[in-house]
Amino acid sequence: MRILITEDDPILAPMLKKALTHQHHVVDIAHDGEIGWEYADTLTYDLILLDIDLPKLDGFNLCHRLRQEGYQGAIILLTAKHESTYKVKGLDAGADDYVVKPCTLEELNARIRAVMRRRQTYTQSLLIWGDLSLNPKTFEVTYQQKDLSLSAKEYSLLELFLRHPQRIFSSSSILDYLWSFPDSPGEDTVRAHVKRLRRKLKNVGADGVIETIYGMGYRLKTVPPKAAEDPSPTPPVVPIAEPQKLETPEAQTEATIAELWESFKGPILERLTLLDDAITDLEQGTLSEDMRQEGRRTAHKLVGSLGMFGYPQGSEIARLIEMIFQSDKVRHQGSKLRSHLRQLQVLLTPPEEQTPKQQQEEQSLDLPDRQDSDLPAPLVVLAVDDDPLIHKRLTTCLPPWGIDVTPLGDPHNFWQTLKQVQPHLLILDIDMPDITGLDLCEAVRNDPDWNNLPILFLTTYKDPETINRLYSLGADDYVNKTATDSELVTRILNRLERYQLLQSCLNLSPQIDPRDELTALIRRYPAWTQLEHQLERCHQDRQSLAVIILDIDRFRQINQQGGYRLGDRVLKNIAQILLEQVPPKTLITRWGDDQFLLAAPGINPQQTERLIQQILIQVDRMDIGGLKPIKITLSSGCAQFPDHGQELEQLCQRAENALHLARKNRG
């Protein structure tokens, strides 16, 4: 296949290219969305791997644009964003699958095969032409049961002809299919490869397989040559290279990963050094906003790359580091960041190169693949399913990982059991008597005491409509019942660890009002559910809803000039102004370090504009003290339901875009 990787990570992109090239694919790389679009518009790709966070044109918009312009190939979104809203948005944009980093090369290859099977593109396990056979899974080529040794390009050329037996390929079209864009040679190279392939086929008795159509190109001969009635002895095989027994796909993958790690180990360790610098700045009280964001971006890239290199534990640690750098409480998390970084350093250092201190740390290293997980003990999962075999499976595979399972077969007893068990995670089946898992999911998300509880569906459904509905009702993840125990355990551990980190970073629990300590406003993550409920009520009541995002201009400069105490005072004063100015029933949230979001029901665009102006006037009059007067201003962006969208994600994105435009216009 010809594959386009659109990924801005300078380590992950070439690593993926090298791995997929080992699978005899032709791979191009685009480092931003615009270049990705130009490649896809110019060349023909069977598959496009898209990251979401791309410069110039993000993965969602690129995916949508490709589908609008008629691209018929497969698209897989490959990203570290694992929230359900992103998955729904990606699938709605036209993606065939959504792969969450970290993932292993084995998983990525499996997902690629699954997508191509669904598209009925590469469904044959064997490609056969007469006595000639090609196995795409093992990369073996035989003629009359005799092995044929081919180079990588010769193999790809033969596979191209066998997959398209009726098509005539010109030299230029073969170049497009089999060579990466920057490395494309001249047409003489194509003719040389065709000549060598013909010679090798002839040496094993397969003469005349590829024919030349004068003035047009090459194609597979229409009818396989019939064996002679009195066949002469088969000529001996004369391979260019010494034939070697092919390894199993698993062994090939392991060898590929080991080779890739040696190639990219240096740049990966450099990223650890950058994290070390950021954490040192934090410990010394000199962490700038730019350095904090650089630390977050570096950890984000490690989430994806370490999983590909076979370090799933490292990916999980990197995810924890990323979330801490993203938290507004990062200033108080220096010791935790230092601990996580030491874990990464120990994990990525071979035993023979470890210092005595690192060896001691490795013995006590608290990683996700150990049974003494870093999550709060005891971990409790409530599994609601009327199938006793599922109960048995969960109670067998989860306890060794420190997870207690409470199985529940009768959904009528759900609320009573939920309050008794106080679980950290809820597992639901869809189809159950009288009360479905969808009903329970929706009820939990509408309950003020339990709406933050992680929900994972374990189901046999695979169709996009059902999966989209799960996410729209508030599910965090879903796993197919055919998944292996190891995959199921990994997904559950990932969900529990994310929940535990949110609990610690955001100071949440299902029974505690999740408000920001500084401003007393509800935080972004727990506010999302309340915002969705508010939007749903507006739907039902046919009422308008204004979504307003306010951003403090030059907030980093305020912190630098007056210190964090001054910045905290600005945030508290603005929060108080918002509480005094907004209409009744308006939901006010601390949306980010320097951002607030307002959701005001029942006001029209003119009233929204007046509300924003009132807030700006009050902020302009605000007295924050200090030796030097500092001018505090806000930028704003807003969106109106139903005029600008029907979904919360659309409205927030519209408001963000309007905010960005307002900042740009102000210079």
C-alpha cells in the first residue's frame, strides 16, 4: 500500500515510516496539515494516518476536507487525545478509525488490517496467479511450491500486479505507487526492476508473467501459462541474495522495534533532558509559561512514541507528566513530576547501564504493569451485565491487578449497589432486560453525585452509529467483548489512572463540589457535564444559549511583573465581577489558567454583546493594587445556540475561533 503519515513529531513520524516500510508499504511524511493536503491532492494513497494536533491545518479539518473533496481511501486518526468527544468528532469528520496513543506497532498494524478488511480492499490472504502465490502476511512468494527470493521493491512490484490483474501500469504510475515522494527515481529504475523481476520469475519456470503493452506500460498476462504436457525439468533457482527462512511476523516486529529504538534512542533521551530542565525551573521557582508549555508538549510526544517503542508503562508515566504540566496546580507538583521523571529514566536505561541508585529505584518502581498499582487502594469496579460468563471473566482477570470486581446481573438493583460499592469505574453492557446499559449511562451522567464516574462499555456492537451514541450519552470508552484479557486490563487501568490523576490534580470526588480553590468557580472538566445538561435543557425548551469565552490579555506578563500573588488577585477579582454581572442561571467556569467560560441561557445576540461590554467596563475599573498600575483587559469570543451549532463541542470551538480572531484584530 501507499501510506501518507501526517505527523509533526520529528521522532514518531520517521519511526512509523521505517516500521511500515518494513511491511513493504510505500510511505510519505507530511509534517503539517497543509503539506498533508498537498500530498493527498497530488498522489493516490490507500491509507492516511493523521495526527490531530498539526500545525497550519489540524487533523479534524484535514480529514473533513479530504472527504469533502472525494478522497475514498482509508483514514486513521492517530493521537494521544482519548476523550470521547474527540473520538466522536473524528469519526464524524470521516475517519475510519481512531487509534489512541500510546499503542504498540502490533496494535497499529492490526488496526490498519482491520480497516482495510472493512473497506474490502486487501481482503485476500493469498494472491494467486496460476502456480504463482504471494502471501501478504508472511511476505512469502512461491511458484509451484518453490520459494522465490525477491528484493523489497521486486516484491512490491509483483504484489501491485497481482492485486490489479486487469490494470496496465505506466512507469510513472509505478513510481507513484512504489516510491516515496522525495525519493522517487527516474523511469529507467522502474524498467530495471521489471527486468530483474521477470528474470527471477523465469528462473523458476514462471516465464511471461508480466507483459509489456507497447506505448502504455506493463500488466499481468491475461491468462496464466499452461504447463507443458511433457514438462522439462524446472530450471534451478538463481536468487540474487542468499535465501533465508522468513521469521514469524511477531519476530519481525520485535526485530523492527529493537532496530528503531537504537536509531531514535538519542532524541528520546534528549526529551527527558528537556523535562528535567523544566522540572528544575519549577523547583527553583523560575518556571516560565513558555517552558511549562514546552514541558507539556514534550511529555505529550513521549506518550505516543514510547508506546510504539514497546514501553507502554513509559507512555502512561508521560501522560501523567503531561496532565500535571497542563494543570493549574503545577506549581505545587514539583516532587511528583520529579518522581515520574526518575521512573522514566530508570525504565529507559538498560540494567547494565544503571547506577546503583537507579537499580534500587527500579526494584520499587511503581508502574502500571505491576500488581501494586499507583492507584488508590482498594480499586473497585462495578460490572453490570446479565451474562454470568462476563462476570467470571472479569473476576478472574482483574483481581491480580489489584482491582476488586462487584458483578451485578440485575440492573433493577443498580442504584442500591452503586451506593453500597462506591466504585471507581462502572462497566456496562448495552443489552439487558428491562433496563439497558444506555439507560444507566444516561442516568449516571444526570446524577449530581455520580456524573464524574468513569463509564466503560463492554459490548459486542461495532457499528459506528452505536459507538457514537455511547459517546454522546457520556461513555468514556468502550471495549469489544472479543478483545483479549490483556487489552481489556490495559484499557481499564488507563481509565482508572486518568480518573485518579484528575481526582488528585483537580481535587475532585464524586461527592465533593469540584470547584477551583482560588476563584470558587467550577473547573473545566467537571463543568463539561453540566454544560451539556444546560444545552440539553435549552434544546427541550427551545431556548437560546450564549457561550462566551473571556481571556485575560497578557496574563503571563502580569505574573512576571507582579508575581503570582498579583495574578491570583486578578483572577479572584474577575471571578467576583462575573458573579455580579451575569444573568440568573448562567453557568460560570474557570476554563483555563487565564480563561473563563460563561453559558447564559435565554439571551439573544444583542443581549450577549451588552453583557460582554458590561463585564469589560467593570474589569477596566478594577483596582488590583500593587506598586505599579497594571492595565487589565479581556478578549472575548462568543457563540450562540442554535445559530452557530447544535452540539457543545461546536459552540465552544466557534467561541474559541471568535476569541482568536478578536486577539488577532487587536494585535
